[in-house]
Amino acid sequence: MLLSPSAPLRLILPADAPAAALPPAHAPVVRLSGATMGTYWSVAAIAPKGPEPLALRRGIVGILDRVIAVLSHWEPVSDLCRYNRSSRGWVTVDPMLCAVLSAALLLAADSDGACDPAIGALVDAWGFGPPGPITTAPDDRQIQALLSGPRWSDIRIEPGRIWQPGGLRLDLSAIAKGYAVDRVARFLDEQGVMSHLVDIGGELKGWGIKHDATPWWVDLEQATGRDGRPHGSGNRIALHGLSVATSGDSRRFLTGPDGRRFSHTVDPRTGRPVPDDLAAVTVLHRDCLMADMLATVLTVMGPDAGPPWANRRGLMALFAKRQGNGIVEILTPALAALAEDA
């Protein structure tokens, strides 16, 4: 991601980073990439004793295909879509869906419903789901009808099966990419890859150092103001033992009658897209699944409630708040402790 040449640069370095061995000079950097989940994936890996690049690619593609087969709400034959179509009762599903949904339900309870995996019908109503874009926004009556339907608190999970209360439609799009990043990173570790950077649609996880003893540096895309131009600092993160995920409206949004943007993120509590007060929220976490979910939750909470909620939990988060045509950045104390000016 390119930064504006005039933007001040902030470096974010992990505290108490685990030890990392210097790769042997003869071990090349293998770069692989492809398409998945409606976006791209890429991997940079240094594997002195690992498998050949073709074997790595096959393993990565196999993981991504399985995530889609279980968690995708765009793939009609996925476990998730089969659950969504099921009538009231217990539905047998892949354990992967149970595990990911369990993580989402824990965050739903902790956030008082700012995270709700049972938001599929609302997402579709606003034109962000598989049915495609809409020409007319849902009215108050339609929104209230959807809000009165089954929610996250109606879901029950047992080993290998999930309770369908009837009419509940899951949407794990705020989770699936981060989960897939974690699975690919774990696979690379198991294959003897000593240093790697995994990127799926802008959700990233890194481990180790390169031949020159530097970490995997990644630049965050600058947030855009209401004038459509990038503002704020440049942020460069050393991803060693860390994941990073961003939720924002720079690329996918609706425009309201007053010209304000509405994010593709829908607030499960109001049934409406979140307004344009926040341009983006970035979260750093050890697990990309958590970074992915938390970035969405903090976007829903907004610039007033989000930072104190994140502070109380010691989260590393960056809020890009729109003010006029510009951007004001809010760093949680946990993230500010890692930041320094370049």
C-alpha cells in the first residue's frame, strides 16, 4: 500500500517480540499468490527445509477452498448457506463453523451485540450480500421487521451441530478472511517455513525476519476524508508475531441523500449502515481472526464509544476519525506504546 510522500511516517514495532532466527543466505523468498473469497491472497515465505513452492501452493489453496466450503455465505453449497436454508432444529455442520461461530458469539456478548453473526438478512437488505446491490434502501418498517427476527442470542452450539431457531441467516464475512489467514500461517509453520507474511484481502499476519534481519514491514493505507483525499499519518508496522486488520469505507459504501457516506458495515443494533464518522479502524492482535472481528466491532461502536471500550481491554487499535475534510487519528494506549516517529 502506497503512502503519500508528504505524509509523516509513524513506525509501529512489537513490544517483547519473540526471538527470530536469521534465515540462511541460500534460502530464497518464495512468493505465491492467487484469488479467493472475492479478493486476492499472497504469501511470502522463507523455508530452508520446507517443501517446494508447488507443494506450498497446493496446501494453501486447499485451506482456502475448505474455508469457502464451510464459512462462505456466497457459496450456495457451503455449510453456512446450508444452515441458513435449514428449518427450525439442529443442523449438523463442519466443526470449523462451530469454532468460528463460537468465537463470534463470545465477542457478541462482550460488545452488547455490536458483533452479531446473525446479520445476514440485514446485510442482504442493504445490498452488501449475495443478492447484490439495491436500488432503494429498506424503510423503517422493513428494518424493524428484520431486527425483530432471530439474533445471536438465539444461537446454540454443540459439538458438530448448531441450533437453527428458524429464519436465522449467518454472515461471517467479518471473520472468514482473518480466520483463513491464521490457518494459512499455521500451515506454513507446520511445513518448516521459518519466516512468512500472509495477506488475504488486506488482512495480514507476519512472523520472523528476512535475510537482512529486518521484519516484514507493511504500510497501512491512508484514510480518506470527506473530500475523497488521503489524510493523516503514514503507518508502517513490523509484523513479527502480529496480525493486522482494517475496517473502513474507502472502497465500499453507500451515499445518503445528504451526500454522507454509509459504510458496508451494518450496525446490528440499529439495522442501518454505520455513518461516515470513522473512515477506518485498524486493530493489531496476535490472532488475525480477532483483529478482523475487533476492527468491525470498533467501527460499529464509532469514535466515541469505540476507543474507551478498546482501552479497557488493552487492545492495540487506531481510529481514523473524520473531522471536516481531514482525519484525526486516535491511538489506544496499547498501540501508542509501540509507536514512534520515523
